[in-house]
Amino acid sequence: MSFGFTGRHPANARRPRRAFTLVELLVVIAIIGILIALLLPAVQAAREAARRSQCTNNLKQLALALHNYHDTHRTFMPAAIWTLPASVDNSSFRFPGWGATWVTLALPFFEQQALYDKYNFNLPSDDPVNQPVTSTDIATYRYPSAKLLATVGPTTATDQLNGRYSKGNYAARAGGLYTNENTSTTNEAGFDSRRTRGLFTFRPWVSQGLNDIKDGTANTVMLSEILGQEGAADCRGAWGRVACNTFSPHTRTVLATYNPADPYGIVTPNLYTNGQTNYYDCPPYCGSSTSGDQTSCYDCGGDGTGGVAPRSMHPGGVNVSMADGSTRFVSSTLNAITWRALLTTQGGETLGEF
């Protein structure tokens, strides 16, 4: 009988783990930091790509709705309609005679028939009867990551009036040079001027069809992004309110003489104001003006000589929908004259790639 040693030899015993040194720990932290720094731009780019894709899809849905409206009525709708019995509509966008907008008229064509049926087209848009409709948030009309911009003003009468509207981030091209086009051709700036005519109109509130787009539907911008604003004192982005859901190539500048070769005052996509009031948004109701900011505005008091500019949350430009229903991303570096040419239906300009 032999007796063997059954215990473990000390040499075979598990050695205790050696802890990280401070230097090793710092190296690991540094490596993790570098990896995060490398990955973060890619993550942000992916998120921005997703936002742009969703935004493009929203524009496609709205453009399709406008084309379906056109197929039904053989024309596009005006930018807004006048409800009072008058031979000539009022030039002030604050006058309580303005009714349904292009968005309201298009509701059945992007799956909002229920809202459309509740709207009373014989009443102005700011009538309390229409508030349950105009205060409804519409996801298709809102930038994907934007806040809900519907507001109810608790203080002034103006706030309470604008607080009846939900807001979004898409606008139709309306106006001659400015939002409130008219039949005057003194400076070739009115809607009747072929050099400045846009696709949609307030004054006169006539309609245009695809046959009226002499420049070609692929060369004419129909819809663009804008920056809807929070606050009941500011109407930008209000889809049911006149002139608050449209954009124009000029905002506040009033040119003494219209010169097609003069780019002065043209607001290209995402143009920063840099403190120049001529480039401020100029809606019928403006909440505040902050110098040097993209969202700065100057209150036009409802006279319509100004407009809202094409702006977005995307770096480098804005998404637009062309009159043929396609979508494009237009760079903020686009030449001002080319941009204005894209906004006209009968300017006769020759356009290359943009």
C-alpha cells in the first residue's frame, strides 16, 4: 500500500489577480474617449440622415396631396380663400375675412378627411367654430423632431387669436416678390408679372394648374421647409392661418425698382440674418426679433409686403418639393438669382443643375 500526497503543491496554487495600475486605467479611459469621439459624428450623421429622410417623406406626402387635389379639381388651390361677400379681398392678413388655407383644402388628400368635414368653410379660419380643427396637430405637417407648436395664449387678445392654431414646418410658395402679391405690375413685382409669379396666390385668389407652369414642373419649387415658432404671439407655421404657412423669395425688403439681375434682398435657403433686418422673416404676427439669429422676425403688421423665408433645422440647406412631385435638397450656397428663378412659374429662365 502506498500513500500518495493528495494536497495541491504550492506551485500549482492559483495566483492572485493583479489589479490595474492607475496608468493602465487612464489608458483604457483614453481609448474609450477616442472611440466615442470617433463614433459620435457618425451617430449624429445617421440621426440627421433619418430626420432628412422623414422630412423628405412628409414633403412627398404633401406634394402628392396637392397633385391629387389637382387631379380632382383640374387646378391647384389658392394659398387661402376669402370668406366675406366682397368683390375684392382685403390686403391685410389680419383682417378677419380670410378663411381656409391651402393646407385646409388639402386635408382629405393626406388622410385627414375627418378634420376637413368638421371645418366650416363659410366662416373665417379664426372663428371659434373652426378652432377644434385648426388647433389639431398634424404629424405630416410637422418636422420629425420638432416640438408640438400648438399654443393657447392666456394673455392678450392677439395671443388668444393666434393660440387657436397648431403649427408646423412646411410652406407653399406664394407671392410675386413678396407674400401679398397683387395685380400691380408697376415694378414687375406683382403676381401678374411672369418674372415673379409663384405657384400659389392670395391676391387675387385665383388658381393655377400644371399647364400654367411654363418653366417646367421639374424647375419650379412648390413646397419648402420653414421654421415654425413657439409662442402665441408668433404665427409662423400655423397651418390654418393665412400667410403663416407660405414662403417667398423676399422677406422684408421693398425694392424701389425691380431688377431681375439684382440679387439684393433674396433670402436663399437657411440664410442667416446676421442682424440685417431685410432678411428677417416678416409674418403677419411676429413674436420677437433677435438680432443675428435665423429665426429673427420683423412684424409686418399684416400688410403682407414681407414673407417667411425657407429655413430648416438641417445643416447646409432645406428640403423642397418641386411641382412635379419630386423632392430635392437645396444647398444654402445656391446662387440667389438661381433660387429666385426656381420659385417662379413663368419666368422663362434657363436652369442647369442646382
